[in-house]
Amino acid sequence: MSTDILAPVVALLLLTSVAWVWMYATRIPALVKMGMKLDPYLPKGQQMSELPARVRWKADNYNHLLEQPTMFYAIALTMALLGTGEGTNLTLAWTYVCLRVIHTLQQALWNKIEVRFTLFTVSSLVLITMVIRTALDVWGR
């Protein structure tokens, strides 16, 4: 087993934890300031859409960190089990995590969609490369 690949996994989990704290550290004060009474009978997301955009961006980012990165966790753990989580694969994993950190900062602070989309696309290509490399390892080169 190759455990080096677990460091970027833990780093991405830490980023997700920070995003969670950041989301609530901005959302709760905004809810209090607006005097919003949460209503479970309204359609999902309706009340949260009333929050200021800079508050919503943090929640959007947190949700994004729970979507595509699940593939990252799966492929990184597969690499660890296969013993292929070193060298180029480790570099790809750290590249993916760094791109997600930049994506988080961009989305939570500035949220220029063209920049965010570019970061998402590049990180997706890195992730797909990791998947393809692992598929080749699993099924033999």
C-alpha cells in the first residue's frame, strides 16, 4: 500500500471542513441580521436564496466540495490500495487539491464565473487523468 497519496486526501478534507465553518460563520450572522425565521414548508433553498450573494457563495462552494471531490477520494484510496499513490500520481493529486483550494477562494471571495469555470475544468482534467491512469493500472498497461 502507498500511503503518500493519503496526504492530499486529508488536505482536501481539511479544506472541506474549513469551508463548512466559513459557511456557517457567514450564514448564521446573515440570518440573524435579516431576522429570518426558517420555514420548513417553503421549497428547498427558497429562503437561502434571499441571503446576500457573498453569503451564498460560501454555501455553494461547500456543496461543490461534496460533489466532484468524492471521485477524488475514491481514486486516491484506490491508488493507495494498489500501491500507485506516488510519483506522477501523487503530483496529480496535490495539483487537484491546490486547484480546489484556489477554486474555493475564488468562489467564496470573488466568484467570477469564467475564472471559476476554468479552475473547475482544469481540476476536472487532472482528476480524469488520475482515473485513466488508475484504470490502466487495474486492467494492465
